[in-house]
Amino acid sequence: MTDVEAARRAIRELHGKRERGDLTGRRFQSRLAEETVALFRAAAREALPEDEPFLAEHHVAHSHLRLARSVLEEPEEEAVSLFVTARSLVRVRAVIPPTGEAALDPYSVTRVDVVPRTHVRALHTRREIRWSEVAAGAVIACLAFLAGPWLLITGKLMILLGVAGMLHGLLLPATWVEVEVSPAADGGPVRIFKRWRKSGREMLRRLRAGGTGNGNGNGNGNKELGTRNTEPGARNGDPGTRNRDGESGNDEAEDGVDEAVNVEAGAGRRRAERGRESGGRRTRALLVDDDDAFREALVKVLGRRDIDVTCAADGEAGLAAAERGEFDVVVLDLKMPGLDGLQVLARMRDRGHGVPAVMLTGHGTPAAGLDAMGLGAVDFLLKPISPDRLALAIETAVRRPEDGDEAPDGSASGPA
């Protein structure tokens, strides 16, 4: 049994104890958060060579605890951990599904992203004042003050509560981590944002409108987390073995991470212009995967998201489909009988197809990810993957600028 399988088994046992009533409340949440970290550590370890030990770990502690609570109360939640090695930065994420599904498979969507250290430019924390809490506290305090003559002691307590809420929003701002990297295939920077209570769709909408997505309410609030090289002209930051708060484990400052989205900075205006030029037409995707059930499910689910999917069961069929039609994006399974995903992508590039590619695999390795990026793949996703995640990856790939500003509107056809 691998470490990942052992961690998953431990999580399933925890859910069994909760259902029997043997483990409840804070004890269950704390244990689940610990096992989540263990699972993430095992998943990151599995994606790296054996001779590449972790130099530092950064776990979003509050995110893991909120994720544990989501099993009991909320539809779904995401937890994030970062692992630093001598050669790589590894980000592991997982989504907890609703309670009924969690008992069967607590981590139906787990994704591991491996970024070479040479492409990591900086790690920052970003902070934003919680204006909603400040406003709510001010309203409570004002109402209590106006009703004070009638409420007496209760009114004074409400005034104190409102003032406390205002101070909490001002003095304890929302915090998230920003990892800035340079992609393997392109020269432009890619920023990976993990926003506090900001969905991936909202982030993309703001970027397409031309914004940078930082949205800091109290200045940029930069604070390097283990980034040794912080000079403005530095191209490759060197994340150290400890963050500057002196912690290599749980960091309670990072108190809420919901979504993670890979985007290319500075491309918002071009994306918006291409969207207007396309007239709102449906996205055309070519899916090359040998799993019949997987293909059929994606055709139905992505079709409801304005993505028309053409399917191919193997690499040769995928190449033939690419010659016959025009597609905005191609989704390739890495492991297939005959031609694998990398071979299909390489032949498509040789034949002049510049269509963006998204790679899927159930057994991802850093080498395979780098090979795919070297051939121009814009994302490398680990199966199993939810339709929402894949739809977001397709949407991001389609709206991603090509190598030149004169590139077509995201579609690619066969050579003339």
C-alpha cells in the first residue's frame, strides 16, 4: 500500500468514526486536517524523484480546518499546501465533496502542480481589509447606539460587539498567498493566485477586463515567504527553507483559500477583445481519450457549458480529427494505447497545429509535465478531475494569448 493509499484509508476511517459517533466536533475537524496534510505530503512525495527531499512545507491551516467543517455543513471546500524542494515548488490541492459523497471518496479531486524552482520568481502574501466586517460592525454599533435608551445593558453590549467587529476587519485583514512563476514554454509571467473568498470565475472576469487581479485594499502588503532574492530586477527568486515568520509548517496567517487559477498577467485586454470578436460563439474542443465512459460524460457536461466536444478514442483518430476540423483547444490523455498524448501533441505541432492543449493523466510525473509544457501545453491536470475544473482549464486555454499578438482568435486548423 502506498503512502497516498494509506492516507486515503485513514481519512475514510475518520469518516466512519464520525458516522458512528465515535469522533465528532473539533476532534474530528482537527484529525481530518492532520490527515489532509499527510495526504498532501504523500501526493507531493509521489510526484517527485526519491532523491528530492522537502526543504520547507507551507500548509494553509485555516483552509484545512474549514475544509473539515465543510464536510458537515457546506457543499464543497478546497485546501492547499505548498512544498519546496531544491529543484521544485509543489502545490497540492483537494476539494471535499458534500457529506454523502465524502464517505465514499473524501478526495475525489486531488491535483498536484510541480513547478521547477528556476521558474519561481517570488512568493508573496497579499492582505486586504475585510470591509464587509467593518461595515457590519458599524451598522450594529449605530443601531445599538440609537436604541440604547431602551436596551440599556444589552445596547451597550451590542455597541461593544459592533466596535469589535470593526476592529477585527481592520486589524486582521484577509490574507492569501501569491506564487509568481515563469512558464516553461513561454517567456511571459504566469501568476498563480489563491484568493480569499474569490472564486476562479470572478478572478478570470476581472483579468479579462484588463485588471491585474491583485485588488489589495490596504496597499500591496508584500511580505516575502522564504524568498531570498527580492530585488526588483531579479528574475528567479529563491524560496528559502523557512518563511520569514519563522514557520515551515502551519501558517495561521493564511486564513482562507478557496480557488486557484493559472492566468497569464497582462493579457486581460487582448482576451476581452478576442471574446468580442468571436461574437459569443461556443468553444470547440477536441477530446482524445481512450476511456469511453469518460468521453461520453464530458460531452454531456461540457455541452451545458457552451463547449462543443469532438471525441477521438486514440491518438491516430485524434490526429485525423484535427486535420478535418477546426478547434479552439485540444484535450489529450497522456497514457493511451498506440500514440500517447505527448506523441499526438508533438505530431500536431509538426503539422502546423498551434491549437492550445490541455493534458490529462492519472499518473502524472514532473518529467511528463515539463515535456508537455515544452510542446506548448498550457495545463497539466491530474485525473480524476471534476467537469468544472476541466471547463475552467479549457476556458483559460482558449482565452490565453498565442505566441504573437496577430495570432487568430484561439482557433487552429490544419495546415494549408
